[in-house]
Amino acid sequence: MKGLVDNFGLSVTKTTINDSTPTKEGRAPREQDDHHVRRQAMVSDLTTHTSGYPPEGQGEYFLCDLFDAIPKNDLASMEHPLFSLATRPDLRVLNYEHNGAEITVTPSVKGLATIHDKDILIFCVSQLMAALNAGRQVSRVLHLKAHDLLIATNRDTSGDAYRRLREAFERLAGTRITTNITTGGHEITSGFGLIESWEIVRKARGGRMVSVAVTLSDWLYRAVLSKSVLTLNRGYFTLRKPLERRIYELARKHCGRQDSWQISVDTLLKKSGSASPRRVFRKMLRDMIAAQSLPDYAMEELPGDLIRFAQKQAVVVDVPPPTLREATRDAARALMPGADVYALEADWRAMWAQSGAPKLHKPDAAFLGWVKKRAEAGS
């Protein structure tokens, strides 16, 4: 529970949780000049339509303009069930207890924030982490374009999608979390929201939101600054069933890069936050085992009422992996400004291994070709 207490507003130091290792972030160089010019144009466009906002870099706000930022999620909300798995307005007060510490999640009149609403937080955390890796100044006040958020989280961009996005902001701002801690022999109860505030900065003529200003809660911003986050597979956003998303979070948090991890059905039910009866929950788990829909992890039911998660693509090859020149990495940064080039290299090597580890006569050219296709697919 220490990780929850640290992230939830009491310490800026990096959390230590025994059953996971936060992703090591490679520090990428600053953006290329052409990207810098483009970003400044975006800042100018935004400030033209909003009065009172100083230029980015003075600590007032952070502009979410990083292309193809790697999805990141904070450790505390991956470990503990803070989000509703319901598909209809959920007005329950959620209570969760672990090792003497208690968490209460209280909804607003709009209902509890859902695990699909969490996409907004993942987008914000991903942008901030990519900026930190690129050496940029960040702030817990973020300006984002609604269209960029919808695209990054694999959502449609219809008018109805913007309406649902607004409702998600309302639920995130209205949901309150209360947790108790003990300091110096005194129990302290602390309460906070998932986001502190949000506002539509600019609307299109038809009333559709274009730019949104979001102020993150202090606990989430501290998690970002301490890099208490883990990388998510982009396939996470293709999971439509709330329980699939929650189970993937738990597998990613506890299994991580290990070969496997197993947990009892009862404990998994508690950690998931599912309101389903045990027999229904078990049936849903068996459906997931049959479908094997989770990215990265295969599920298996074991004797003794256990569920086992194992790496799906643990590929072992005897051929040495291709090596790249530093100039090639610089070229990749120019193709995808703001992206973590070392993460791109790891993804490319995994793809190479899964395709049978063929001999590459020109690995640098092959890598840049792959990066170019990925950049074009995401644009």
C-alpha cells in the first residue's frame, strides 16, 4: 500500500513497489528544429484564441503536441480499483481495503469515473512522460486538442464521440477519492479528485470542443514527476470490455516482463473492482481465456482456483539482434519527433525476432523504413 500512499499526495520521492519495476525511461534529445517551429505555430494558434495564457515554458501550462507518445499508466491506479467497470452511470460508493489502509471512491451526480474515462489520464501522462524524456518543461495544467486525444486512444471522431468525451471529463472531475494514512502515530484522511478541473478553451462553430485545458490532481502529477509509471501496449485501447482492460492492467503491473504470474480468483475479483458475483466473474474470466484477447499476456486456468498469466510472445533466437548506428537513431527522431527512439528500436527488434530473425544486410535502412511506415500510419 506504500505506493498508493506515496503517489496520493504525500511524498515526491519515487515509489517502491515490490511486485513491479517502473519502466526505465531513456532520455531522448530535444526535438528537431522543424518540429520546434511547428510546435510554436500551434502555441501561437492556441494563444490567439485564448486570453491570459502566457507562452509555454513559463510553467503555466504544457501543450500536448507530441506525436505518437508511448502510452503510460500510473502505478497506483493500476494496482488499486479506482475506476468503475460499469457501462451505465454508476452511483455506488466504492470501498477498498488493503493492509490496513482504506480507499473510498465517491461519485458525483454524473456517476463514478469509468475505466474508459481513464483514457484521458493515460493520454495526459503519456504526453508528460514523453516531454520529460525530451528535456521539456512540464506543468500539471495541460492544453490538448480533443481530436488528438480521440485518435491516440483509438476512438471515433464523430459528433457523438465529442459528447462522450465531455461526459468523461465531468465524471473525472466529479469523482472523489479518500484514503487514510498514519503519520507519526496520527491517522490522516486525505481526499482529492482524479482531475482538479477542466475547461473548453475553444469551440468550433457548431459548438464542438477543439481545445481543452486540464488541471491534473497533485497526486497524479507527482506520480509523473517520480516516473512511477509503466508502459502499456497500444492494443490496450482496442479492448472494449471494461473487465478486459482492468485485467490487462493487473497483468501488466504484476507480471510485467516476468515469464508468468498467477493469482487466485478471489484475489483477482477483489483487485479488479468488479461488482459481479463470483460465479459470473469466473465465467467472464473463462470467456477471456477462450478468446485470449489481452495484448502481451496469455491467460490460463489452473487447479486450485488459480489464474495464470504468461508472456504471449516470449521468442528466443540464437541469432544476434541487429545493431544500429547512432546516426540512424537521430534520423528516426527526425521522422518521429518526440518519440522514444529506444522504445521504437525495441519494438522493431521484437518484430524482427517474431518474423524468424532473418538476416538483414542493411539493418539501418530496414529500421528507418519501418519507422517511416509507423509515422505515416499514425498521422
